[in-house]
Amino acid sequence: MSERVALVRCDEYDLATIEVAVHRACALIGGIERFVQPGQRVLLKPNMVRGVAPERAVSTHPTIVAAAAKLVHGVGAHPVIVESPGGPWNPALLRHAYRRTEIEWAAEVGHAELNYDCEGVQVALPDGQLLHRLDIAKAFLDADVVINLAKLKTHNLTGLTCAVKNLFGLVPGALKIGYHARLQDREQFCGGLLDLLTYVRPALSIVDAVVAMEGEGPSGGDPRHVGAIAAGVDALAVDTVCAELVGFRPREVVTTRVAVARGMTSGELADVDVVGDALDDLRVSDFRRSIESTVDPGLVPRILRGLLPKRASVEGERASFLRLPLSLATNGWVWRQLVAYPYAGDRCTGCGFCARHCPVEAIQVIDKRAVMDRGTCIRCYCCHELCPETAVELRKPLLGRLAGGN
């Protein structure tokens, strides 16, 4: 049976307009009453990377959060906003982030509680394929229902961040760094995200694509008006529709590609029942992508393609990203010439935030400027995502640029 995903046109963040659009999206897939019962404690999980203003398109817009909270409150349930931004996680920093992103306002308007419990717990994942133990916010265990409020953005590791990737924010604070260090391979990391998805099992995922982020997402890119809200029960189906919305093939999103290999989804738009407004009327064709850290054989100079082992491609897709032999792909010179590396640009203040939160300690502050050790760097791009000054740029070496990258 096809998974149903609602797609609703919404061109602005006026609260009344957003409320109508979110209510319509939920109604198209059964209504909020399908997901929430009176008296339940409902965890609302926005994307809130760090404390920046809503117009930067880094976080889920506060009007989306307010509208979802009002729907939950309206059926007699108790909405609780829970998020763990990257880096340290404590009440003072949370308060700052809630205020800067205007989620504090959303909580007030939506009659929602703001979570300040920064305790994490470890739980067993008996069905996990990569993760068998998971660190997760204690507030999750206190909730009866999870509603996932994601933001549509580009992402250097996953291609796009939508419903599936947004759940990584339930891993407490700086503990996220350990997952990047442990799951250094891009597909392994996304496999870990899928284990997290199967544990959290959000009842509903709503994606804010009114203004998305293109270019160097998830925090250093540019706002891009798309004019849509997507909602569905199956986070992977929602991600499939969101990928198509901005001109990606669904399996170009690494979480979806890994999920296809696991048999969790087909990754095909034809298997999704899109209801509401027509996808073709909302589709964006020139959405700018981020620099990716995978090796696309089509971008490798012909002289180097012989180093790539042959592997069966996914049916219906462009040839999958093929890996170099392990000795080259993991630490080899060729791999490092083809993928982007982080570099502290002119806005760097030498604050040391990136150095303190690098999972492999590849960064030092020298003469008030962050310096990245390319030999140690694992290209997880935590520094790019978390830099409070948006000063970390991604650059490709000369060979990578000649091969067709940015």
C-alpha cells in the first residue's frame, strides 16, 4: 500500500496562513486526532541547530512550531518542545537558542512547554543494525507521542536534511560528536540515523519547506523560497517527496539510499500517494546543492577511474557512488583530493568552539584562527555546521575542482 504524504502550498510565514496550511496538511492524512489523544504528553522536535534568527532558514520556523503546538493543545494534549542543538547542552544555552530562534515565542503562542531537562539516558536498540545502544534525551522517554518538525535544507553528509536526519537532535548535546567519530563512513552514519528512526518512531513528520536552505547547508547556506509544507506518517516517504520537490532523486539522499538497501522503503516517488497540491506545480528545478563528501565516479578524472572497483548500480539510478579500495577510500591521497575540507575563513574569531567539539581533535587555534589538520580530519563537517560565526568554509583541493566540483 502506498504511503500517503500531504503536500500543501504555503508562501509565507504569517501565523494565520501557516495555521491553515498545517491544519490542511494534517487533515489530508487523517487529522491531528489520528496521532494525538487527550491527556497525552506530545514531544515536538524542531530543527534548531543553534541560536540564529528565523530568517536565516537554519531552524524550523517558529510559526510552524506554534501551529503544531496549537493543534496538539486543541485536542487536549500537552505539547513539549524538545531539542538538543549541537555542542554543549545546558539550560542557559538552550534558553539563548530558544530566544534567538523565536521558539520561545512559539511556545507561548502554542501553549507549549519548553524543555530544559538536559539529562541524557542510554537505551538498548535490540533491532539496531549498527547501533545497539543509543544515547537519547531523557525528555523523549517522558513523552507519549513524537511529532517531528523538520526543516528542508541541504546537508554535506546526507545530501538533504529533512524528516529522518532531524531526529539526530534527540541525541544529547556534545554526545553527537562521538557518533560522528564512531560512524565515520557517510553511509554508516546514515545507517545509524535509520536505527535512531526505528527507535523513535515519530507518529507524524511535518517539514517546513516554505523557505528552505540551499547551498552550503545545514547552517551556512542561503535561504531559498520553495513555498510548501509536507507531512506524513512515514519519515522516509516524506523525505522522498521533499527530495523530488527540490530536484533531487530520492536515493541521492544518503539516508534514503541506505534505507532502500535495508528494505525499509523503495525510494520511488511512484510508491508515495502525494495528496494536496500538485508536486509539479511546486517543484524547484535549480536548487543549489552543497559540496558532498562522497566520490562520484562521473567526477573522477578519467586517468583515475581505473582505481575504482566496479559495483552494481541501483536500478533506475545514475551509477551509485563507487568507493575506492579501502586503503585509498579511508585515508588515501586520492580520496582526500576529491572531497571538500573545512577551512576557517575571514570571519573566524578564534573562539575555539570548533576545536573543542571536533570528534577527532583535528583543529587547533593558532594566532586567533582555527587551523584544520587535513590528515586527521574525517570530513564530518561538525565545525562547518556548528560555527557560531558561520566562518568555516568548505573547499575542494585543486584535483577535486578540476574533476568538476565546487
